[in-house]
Amino acid sequence: MTQYMLSVYMVEGTPMPSGDDMQRMFDQVDVFNAKVQKEGSWVFGGGLHPANTATVVSVQNGEVLTSDGPFAESKEQLGGFWIVELPDLDAALKLAAEATAACEAPVEVRPFQDNPAS
């Protein structure tokens, strides 16, 4: 089994859904989450606050620096994610199709790197 990250992307400048639309999306995601948990593929998942709430931490010349805002200047920012464990990429893509329908946003699928043998 391989772990995959299903990343939900929010597009900057896209208006936030209305209260009723947002609640419908939350409800759809709750149903999706329950299904993934029941099937035993769930590892972890969660939604994130907007990218403008991020703080970036870096080290330059031995000094720790922090800056407000997202690391990358991009129109698309990570809005939430699921970590799932599935047999293969085809299963991950099938699940991502359900995820994108539930959250009504683009979903990127990426496998985790294998752990090197110890």
C-alpha cells in the first residue's frame, strides 16, 4: 500500500462561496471523509486557513527568519488535504475524482516517497 496526498487548491481571486454553498460543500466533504474512513484508506486530513495567514520560517546565515504570507507567490494555494493509503495510483485517482466533486475545487494527487531501507 502506498500513501498519497490529495491536495485541494484554492485559486486566488476566486470569490468565496456563499454561506449556503459553503455549508453544502462542508456537508459533501463530511460524507466523503466518512466514506474514506469506513473503507480504511483514511490516514489524516484537514482544511487550512487562507494562505495569507501563513508564516514562513527559514534560516539564512545561521539566523532564523520569519515572514508573513505564503512561501510561494502563486495564484493557487493549498487549501486542505487528505493523506490516504491505497493500493495504487489508479485507486488514488478514483478517490481524487470523488474528492474534487465533494469539495468543488481542484485536487492534486501525489505519492509519498518510499522510506529507504534501514
